[in-house]
Amino acid sequence: MSRTITSKSKKIIAAFVAAILMTGCAAGGNAETRLINQVTDGVEGESNEIQVRNLLVVKQVDGTGVLIGTFINWADDGDAISSITIDGQPAVLTADSLELKKNTPITFVGDIANADASVANMTALAGYRIPVVVTFAKAAPINFDALIVTADGIYTDIENMRFKA
């Protein structure tokens, strides 16, 4: 028994093939949506088993730059934050401890803030990116290209979200 393909069947097959081709991405592995790796304003980085999440700088009305971010050490061996430089300026660090114990985050700004880092006079404008360098007692330094945001919106009340010793 032989089967013939009718013109109606050919149209259905052609429509099916066209639908499959239209849903595929012509850019393949270089598709813009596939290459997105920053989902918040903050940047991320890591050194050894220290991970840094959502790091950015808030520029306040008085020109002060305040660091936001969370540092987590996944290693059994402890480490410590030695210094932070924001746009070439050494940040003033305030914390009960800058020791990075395993699974004990150091958080700059927020409800659970346990550290603070700031510079007195930022000349860079909001919307631009600046270098932020974090050095550790043991791990290699991390260099960030951090976004500057203004102290409005969710950052309006940043002064009350900072750690105070």
C-alpha cells in the first residue's frame, strides 16, 4: 500500500517546519539573552573560596561613596578583609571584625549589616563605573568594575542602613 502526500499534508508539514525554525535562535551560542551575567546593579567576584555578591557604590548628596555588598567565605580556613579601595581612595572600614569565617557573611549596608566601607569625596558621577579593589589577608585581591548609583529609590535612607560600631 503506497501513501501519497497530499497538498494539504505538504502545507501542514511546511507550517510545522516554519514554526520550529521561527522559535529557534539564529544567534545560537552568542545570543544576547544567553550572555547576560549581571542581573542586579551590583557586580560579583571571587577569590579562592571567598565570594562577593551585589557589590556597588552609592554616591550620597554630600559626595560620600558608600560600599554595598556581601562577602562569604566557603573555605574551612578563615581569611580577612585587609583593605578596600574605591576609585583609587582607601575606604574607611568599620566593623566589629573583618574576619571571614566559613559561612559567616560580612555585609556592607542593610538590615543585617555588620561592616561599613566609605570614602569621603567621590568625584565620579552616578551611572558610571569605578574600580573597587578588595585585598585579603590570604586570598588574592579582587578587582571590580563597580556601578555608582545615587542615594534615591531603595537607597534613599542608606544612612540608616549602614553599620554603626
